[in-house]
Amino acid sequence: MSTTVERRTETPVVELVETTEEPRSTRDRVLAWALPLVALCVLAAGLFAWWRASGHDQEMVDEAARRDRVLIVATSHIETLNSLDHRKVDEGLKGWAAVTTGTLHDQLTSVSEEDRKVLAEQKKISTGSVMDAAVTELDEDSATVIAAVEITVRDGSGSGEDAEPTVKRNRFAADLVKVGDDWHLESLEQVAVNMS
């Protein structure tokens, strides 16, 4: 007996399927590239803005520190120039000279002996207190400050210990200049108050 094996070979059937997708349009290809590119540009712009701001922040911090320093020094110097004790005229004048420069310094260091005697004989003790102040102009080596100052004048003669002190309120404009690392008053002028 012989067995025959039949082999059937089937031809694979290939069906053609019609697709509804069209090839990618130019618009789709542009969007595929444009969106990441726009995101990258936004990121770059943000990083650049942050980088620029961080540099400017330091400049602003430095200027604020310089402004604060000028305001502190000006306040102290204005108080010094509005304070004098008749018992310590020479010490007071030295204090005035130490905080001034230029013409103002020259005027304060050339006070005559006669004027020193007059200051001592008046027997007054004046104390200046800056109530409020502001820097109105500032650059690397000069500044302008305005200040409201309360000046208390006491009779220091000993006879009127119970007398009420006289209190005056003045406004000043002060110009400061940097001498070395220190700020000094170059001018101190009383500012008129317009009451109208």
C-alpha cells in the first residue's frame, strides 16, 4: 500500500485595503517642527530675561545700599552741625570740621577767637535731631539730601534750669560729596517753607 500525501499549496490572498489617511500635509509638518521651536524660543527668552534681571538686581541692591549709607551719614552730619554745647565750643567746632568739606569746612575751621567767646558766653546748649530725611539725588561721589530737623535750645547758664527749652523746626537741603571712602557735607542750607 502506498500512501500518497497530497500537498496543497494555497496561494496567500492579499487584500488591498484602501486607507483613508492622506499623506501628512505641509501644515502638519510645519506644526510638528514649529511647536518645539517656539517652546525652545520661549525657554531661551525666559532664561535671558532671568539672567539680565539677576545682574540688574545686584545693581539695584548696590544703589540702595549706597543710598542708605548716604542717608545715615547725612542724618548724623546734619545733627552734628545743629548741635553745640557752650561748655565745649572747641570740641563742637572740631566735630563740625570733621563732617564737612570744601567752602563749608573752610568757614567752620576759620571761626575767630572772638566768635568762640560769643558762642560760649551765650550759655546755650543746642541739640539737633533729624525727624525725617530723604536722598533726592545720588551718584557715585555726590548726593543731595533734604531733612526736617528739630533743634532744641536749652539755657545752660544754670540760673534757668527749670526754663522750658525752645524748640525750632527747620528744613535743610544738604549736598554731600565723597572724600576718599567717607561722605562729607559740602553745603547745608535752610529751606524756606511756603505756607501759602
